[in-house]
Amino acid sequence: MRRIFGLLIPCVFLAGVAFSQERDSRKKPVLIRADRTGEQLEETPVVPDPEKARQHVEVGDFYYHRDNFEAAANRYREAILYGPKWPKGYEKLIQVLEKQRSFLEAIEVCQEFLLKNNSSDQAERFEKWAKKLKEKAGD
């Protein structure tokens, strides 16, 4: 009987280690990296890539939910670079700028979306959003 328990305990331990390694091997977003400044973002030629845009939005959401609005805004800006026709990056960036009370910059982002995507079905919503931001900026 002792021999069975002697073998059973190491097996349970090894199973626990294997489970924790399996759980840790899931794909996680890349969070720590040297953030690029606005000047570096403009200098780098970027090829639109919807997958990279989606990844930047995911990581931006991670930072947003942890109240790191500056890092979130940088990630959303990169999402816009990789997905200039995708409204989600613009929406998220505007929300962060509203949270930071940077209404004028948020208005510029709305106008940038309208310039790049004036025939989008989202254009009317961004126009209304820009008007609301102008009212908040006037307060």
C-alpha cells in the first residue's frame, strides 16, 4: 500500500506541473516593448495589415483596462497605421483621448477618419461624435 502511495504522489505532482505549463503556453499579447514616439511612427513606411491592427487594438485594450491611457493611445495609433480604413482603431483612440480630456486631439482623429473614409457608412457617426467633442471642448 505504501508503495502505491509513494508512486502516486510524484505522478500527481508531475501532472500538476504539466497542466501549469500547458496553461502558460497560451498565446499572450506582446505588452512590453520600447514604445515608438510620434516622430518614429511617421517615419516608418507601413503596409496595411489588418491582423497587426487587430493585435494593436487588443494590446491597447489591455492597457486601457489597467488605466494606462498613454500606452493604450500609442497602440491605437499604431492600429490606425496598420488599418487606416478600420473604424475600430479610431473609435478606441477617441475614447482614450476623451478619458484624458484631450478633446481637440480627439476632434482631429475624427476629422482624420472622415478624410480617409468619407464614403464609409460610419462617417455620419464620426461627424456627430466630432460635434459632441467640440461642445465638450468649449466647456
